[in-house]
Amino acid sequence: MKEIQRTSMNNYSSLHIGGEADLVIAENENNINEIHSYVQSNGLKMYVLGMGTNSFYSDVIKDTLIVKIEIPGINFKDYGDYVVVTAGAGELWDDVVKYSCGHQYWGTENLSNIPGTIGASPVQNIGAYGVELKDILESVRAYDTSTSSFVELSNIDCHFGYRDSIFKQNKGRYIITSVSLKLSKTPNPILMYKPLDSLLEKNTINLSEVRDLVIKTRTEKLPDYKIYPNTGSFFKNPIITSAQGNVLKEKYNDIPLHEVKDGYKIPAAWLIEHVAEMKGVRVGEIGTWPNQPLVLVNYGNATCENLLSFANLIVGKIEEKTGIRLEREVNYVE
């Protein structure tokens, strides 16, 4: 059994919020087997952690063992017109994107510069600029805590939805150990979202151009969590019915409604800015980022209580005026 450390979870959240907890590092699949047995025999809860860029913690964490996944390795298999890139769950997501783009494998480029590990990427089906992980995922290898065995889950098995998956629906059941991506060897740029659509004017488009533009755009719009602690998008973009959308259009004629199956998706950032009127607002040590109000920033030594209070203020204002209740995209560990 790997050594368990008593540590401040403040250091394992890109928001720098959290109290002390017991933590253990898993570097291979054998470690995971041992850790799960230990958790079961000691009646503990378990929280699986990648890099901590989508998590924050209670000021007091009880009866929970934090399992940090650091399984390494990136390799690929060639299948003619496509390849399957497989990476250990502890590899940084953007390192896998950089590897794939460097080998001229198309599919991950729109997802450049998203923080976190590849092991965390299927949990919320990460997405950006018209691409979601489900579009390129081949399979996931994971430890199923309900059967104490390792399983291979296909794309369909993962039950992907908008920022959703079987891993999110069954929290704590699966511990992801590796992820396999099916990537194209022939150019397949996805450029329908701004500012990537500016590349449509070019006769030929290469992978590095797409990746570089995504990185430039994200860097300009989003704060660096190493300087301004944050977890990226704090809330999900809500999906409402067509009837709800039509009512809102009468009240807010400039509301951006994006058609989806059976309704509309609304940018949560728009609601925070135009309905809650909290873009760039700061209360104590917590505030919304001036260039992207969907991002909540810890400007000092904020506590979990400070963060939840501020987030609830945003949620309450929007719900009062529209009937829409924003949901957190970020994981909260109590």
C-alpha cells in the first residue's frame, strides 16, 4: 500500500481552496487495487483526483481518502488512415494534444490548452470550439469499484452528454487508468466557431495554425490559474425548453439562444453578465473575471464558505429573474 499523506488540499485545487485531507498517489493499476481494498476495509469515501483544475474542497474534509492519479505514458497504434493514441490517466491533457498535433494527428487541436489530466477528460466530456471529447474518444480503461475489476468501456458505454458521462452519473464507481483517442491522419478541421472561422479563408490549413489560434484565444480570454486561482468555467451552460426560450426572448430580445434537441442552450456567461449583472464584480476575495464572468477567481485567501456564498448569490439572482437555476460544472468535495 502506498504511503498516505496528510496534506492541505489548498495545494491540489487550482482555486487554492480547501482544508486538510488524507491523500495517496497511484502510479499504476496495482496501486489502485490496493487503495480500493484499503478504503473498503476502513469504511472511507474516496475522491479520485487528476490535476485539481476542476475541483475545490470544503474547509473540513472528513472520512475521505483523496486518490491522486499519476499513471504515465503516451503511445499510438497505426490503422492506416487513422491512429489510436492511448495515454495513462496521469498525463496532462494538453501534453497529449501537443503530442497528437506534433505527429499530425487531427482531432484534439480545438481542445488545446484545456488544463487537467487526460484521465479527467471523459468525466465531464470536455469540449471547446465545436468539438467534444466524445467526438474522438475510442475507449476508456478503468477500475470498476463495484466489481473490484478492470474494465474497457467503449465510446457508447461512456453515455456521453453535454458535460456529462457515465463517470459523472456514477460518481466514485470508476477510476480511469487510461484513455484512447481515435484521430485522423488526414486533415479534418472543425472551424464553425469564432475565431477559428477566420481560417476558412485560407486555401490550406495546418494543425499548428488551429492549435496556435485556440491557445491565443484562450490565453487572452481566460485568466492563468497559476496567477489568478480559478477552475475555468464554474457553471454549466443551461439547457431550457423551447417554451422557456420563447418567454425569455420577449423579456431579453438580445439573449443568445442556441438550438439543441428539444430546446435551447444559453451561455451562462451571458446570464451572469446581463441578468445577474455580476461581470467583473468582486465580493471580498472572490469575484468574476472581467473578461469572462463564467470564471470565478480567488483573489486572495478565500475560504470555501466565501466561494459558495458568492456562487449562490449569482445563482439566486438569475433564478429570481428567469427561473433558470445554474448548475456547477466544478467538483466540490466535502
